[in-house]
Amino acid sequence: MAMDTTSPQSAPRLSMRTRRAIWVWAFLALPVLFYSVIRFYPTIDAFRLSFTDWNLMSKPAYIGLQNYRDMFASAEFWKVFRNTFAYLIIGTPISLLLSFLIAYFLDRIRFGHTFLRALYFLPFITTASAMGWVWRWFYQPAPTGVINSVLGSVGMGQLDFLRSTTWALPSIMVTAIWAGLGFQIIIFMAGLRSIPQTYYEAAKIDGVGDFAILRKITLPLLKPTTVFLVVFSSIGFLRIFDQVYNMTTNDPGGPLGTTKPLVLMIYQTAFNSYQMGAAAAQTVVLFTILLFISLLQLWILRTR
Amino acid sequence: MKRFTKTALLAGTIMASATAASAVDIEYLQYIYDTRVEAVDQLIAKFEEANPDINVKQVTFPYADYQTRVVAANMAGNGPDVLQMFYGWTDSFVNGGVLQPLPKDMFPAEQIEADFFPIVTAMKRGDDYYGLPTAVRSLALFYNKALFAEAGIEGPPETLDQLVDYASQMAVKDSGGNYTTVGLTVEMGGQDHQWWREVLVRQFGGAPYSDDYSTVTYNDAAGVAATQWYTDLTTKHEVGYTGFMDEGQAAFRAGRAAMTIDGTFRLGSFRDIADFEWAVAELPANADGLRSNYASYFANGIGAKSEGEELEAAAKFLAYLSSPEAMQLWLEVVGELPARPEVALTEANLADPIYAPFLKGLEYAHTTTFVEEQAQRQVAMDMANRVFLQGQSVEESVAEAAAAEQAIIDRAR
């Protein structure tokens, strides 16, 4: 019929491409709006707040760089800063090395493979606060703590773990590494599986040894996975909070602040002291560090 | 027809005014704690029965973010009519425009000061009162009667020297040198920081702060002596240490601490202890018989946004919450001590072996005016930890603590 060829509406017909774009954006609008309101706006607002003195109750008063000056002049800030980097610099390499080793060997076994993989993954899906409390009890001195009771029963001395200014941070880091391991193993294994078998077959035919295969084939081809995990794990350690918060509620941030990371400091400044301006300034510092470290790692591990 | 309209109009007006009269809704805010919520529910029921024209709605939040929620609600213009608050938050709530002074005609200051325990003055700013407590808390020494009997000790320690003596007798270590039972829990993060600040420092002849709590004054010989005595509990007398069984109260509950210093608020959780009998005693005196205590309370205040008939209803409800009747109910349901001596110091209460020591403590208690309790507690914890974990001298540690706490106070003022 002749009628069918003309549009019932007088509006100009949109091209297929435009219509598709409108559809796509219609669906994307909601998350974009959502993120703008609950993520981007507060992030940008934090920069503004960091130049103010605000205790939630009064009107924010502009005080210029005072919050930053106070922060950089405070010994506590630098201690927290060092702690945060200790989590990052020790935690990231150890957790990546461990997860790679486990993934590498787990990839080669067939017997119990699924079971072991599930076992490694389990901590990742466990609530961080629940795990924090379990570990907190593991670390107790005898007679409550499992580890110290075992040490005691074989005649060894006690370790103070969470009550020691030296060992509290490593004790917490171990639990954080353990908690993140499962995820990293799964990603590494997916990365290992995605390397085409033909390279390995070719290498075998040429009589290349296992270590050379690892060094020349596996590691270079695993680079995108590694880059992703380095960035992901670094951000995780820089933002560490749950474990520290739950394992040291008696003395938040460990004895003499030896386990306190930046995020816990921000939390305390904002929600215990209600110094929102100072907390915003600390947040800006954390944001800058995260941005800088992520960019640095992307640059170092870029594909040449 | 005209007459019908007139009647209908009249009926309508009457109904409208009747609903208006019964429609005063006020909101009451407190944090979630089962027995407290239960007690307020009962109080609201009684209050509404006596005041059918007022409806009170109880709104509760978890304690962890209670303050934040109050402040956020106030900022959004949804502040409550009546709210419960820790006395230590008064400064920030008054300065932040969360509270308004109690109406002077209904709550004259002289009347308040005559009727309540003296610690109520912590709610006074200038000539205005900003809240009144229903119940108050004080500290006492909890002791495990089974462990006392085992050690052949008759009764609780009367003096600080006896406390050290008994505690060291009851502390037990295994062959590896690890404590299996402590004589006294040593934990600044618990109630010890209050004990050290308002009791020990005073018992050693000092004062923790100037009278208006604006200046830290424990950095002197008395403060150092009190701190030395406290840290000696671990380093010299070996009666216990911080972190044993995670928390002092956990150790006491498990029957592995002979004594612990804690507040009225712990009674509820210690009452479930089935394995042994425990009792309560007044905090030990010093050699001269000087005693002190730390008292604190949650008060009820009126929200700044309340006005007109809501304000009137809020004041009425607050008056009821601080009435003798409400205090008696609070004691029975929550177990906290009444804030009016006439209700608290009854013969029955004074004969009660558990309430009596706490009540005696109230007579000579001090109430610290905190500007930020958590931060000031942290100062005391760090002070003890520097001595315990880093071997810093007590003099230096006290000096460092005094400077840190003074900075916190100055920042807040």
C-alpha cells in the first residue's frame, strides 16, 4: 500500500545511527546521573571543603590552605602516611608474588583443582569485618589466642602481634593479603589460560627449559593481567580500612597509631572529631596519591 | 437548608479544632539499646495516657552514627523535638544550633540544682540549662567472689595499697610466664582512663584540669605519681596487662580477672554470668581515705527547631522524662541510677549490694567536661602505651599527653 511508505508523523526521520545513539544514551543516562550525584559531585566538593573549616553544624568558613598546613605539620599525619605506604610497598609485591605462584602451580594440577581454587577464593567472598574479628582472636595472647597457645604448648615465647608497635602492622597486612589472594589467583589463572598453547608447544619442540618458558613466554604475555592486578591491589592496600578498623577497635589504629592507615584517619577526623574540612584535605591527599600511583604504574608497565 | 449548613459548619469547626488539639506530634530521638528503647516505649505510653493531646514518636539510630544522624537531621531541618545526648556533646550541640535552652519558667535553675545530683551542672551554659538526665552512671570495682575465696581474701580492697596487694596475690601465670588470670584488668581504653583522670590523679594530690576544664593540670608531681602507680600495676606488680583476653570486661566475664573497674552500664552484661558469683565495691580510697569517682550521663534536651505547641509538648515530655516516676521506671528496666537523690538514695537502693557502691560514688563524683571524649581517651591510652611498649619514662609520657590533650581542648574552644 502506498500509505506505508510515508511516516505517520511529520517529524523528520532520524537515521539508524542517531536513533541507536539516542537509545544508548537513554540507557546510560541513569547511571551517569546517578554517578554524577553520588560520586562526581561529592568528589569535586571535597576539594572545595578542604579549604574550609566545617564541623557539620556551622556554615563552612573559608580558611585557605590552613587545613593542609596543619596536616603537613602534624607528626600523626606523617606516621599515618608511612603506615599507608608500608601496606602498599610490602603488601602489593608479596600478594602478587604469592598469587602468581599459587596460580602457576594450581594451573598445572588436575587433582583437586576446583576444590583448591574454591578454597583460595573463599576468603575473598567472606565479609571483611567477620574475618577481621576471627583473626583478632587468632592473634590474642594465650590462653585465648590459637597461635600463641600453640607457641606456648611447644615451649616457645609469646608474640604480641596486635599489641606490639613492631608487629601489629605486619599482622594486619597478612590478613589483608590472605583476603585478597583468591581474587588475584583467579585473575592470574584466567591470564595463564588465555596464553595460546601453540607458543608452549613450539618452545617445547625447540627444547626450551621450564624456567626459560616462564621468563620468555608466560611473564611477558601475562603483562596486561599483571598491570591490572598491580593497580587493583595497590589501590586496595592504599584504601585499607576494614581489617584495621575491626582488628583494633580497642585502640583504633593500633598501639600508638602504628597500624593506622590514611582512610581510618580520615574516618576519625570526619566522624569522631567532625572536622570535615580537615578530613576533606586528607581525602584530597589520598586521591592525589591514588591517582599518581595508578598513573605511575600504568606508565612503568606500559607496552613499549 | 440554611440551618443544616450552619450545623454542618459548626460540626466541622468542632471536629477540626478537636483534631488540631489532638494532633501535636513530637519526635523523640535516642540510640538503639534494647532496654533503653523499651523503657522509653513504656514512658511514652504512660505520658500519652496522661496527655491525650500529645503523640510522641520514638525514633532510634545505632549508637555508632547517632551523633552524625542527629546533626544531619538538624541540618536538613528535620531536627527532633526532644533528643537524648551524652553530656559531653553539649558544647558542640549548643554551638552547632542543635539544642535550645530549656524554658526557664518550667525548669528554673535553682529548682534543678536543688533536685538533681550536682553533676547536672555539666548541662549548664551561662544561666541556661540545655538538658536534664533521667539516669546517671558511676564507676565501681567489680570483683570475682570465687577467686577471692580461692585466694583466702575476705572482702574487696578498701585502699589502693590493698588493691595492689590483693591483685598481685590473685594474678596467675603458667610455666611459660603467661598470665592465665589477672588480678586487676589494666586497660586505659576501657574505663581506666576515667579512673586515672578523675580518681587517681586526685588521690595522689593533684587535679586533672582547671575548674572550668579548659586547662590540663595533671602534668605535675601528683599526675606523674598517679601515672607511675597505674603503670606499675603492669610493669612492677605484674597484676595484669592491656590486651589480656582482648578486653578487660571479656576477661572478667570469663572468670579470668579477679577485679575490674567498670560502670553501671556494665551491670546488664555481667548479670548473665552464670559460672561464678561477683560483687561490687566502692572504688578504693587512698591512704588518707580520700575517694573520688567519675560520673556521667545521657541527658534529654530540646531540639532547636521545636517551636509553638510542639515546643510546649516537648517541654512537658522532657519534664516527664526527668520526673521521679520515670527515674524509678528507668532503674527497673535499664538498671541505671536515678538522677535525683530523692529517688536514688532510698533505703531500698542503699541496701542493695549492687546499687549501693555506685550510689556512694555519686556523692563525691566528678564529671569531666570533655570536648571530644574519644580523642581525649586516646591521649590517655597512648600515654600508658608509651610507657608499656616503648619504655618511655612516666614523666615524659605524662608531659607529652598533657600537651596533646591541651591541643585538643584549645582546638575545640
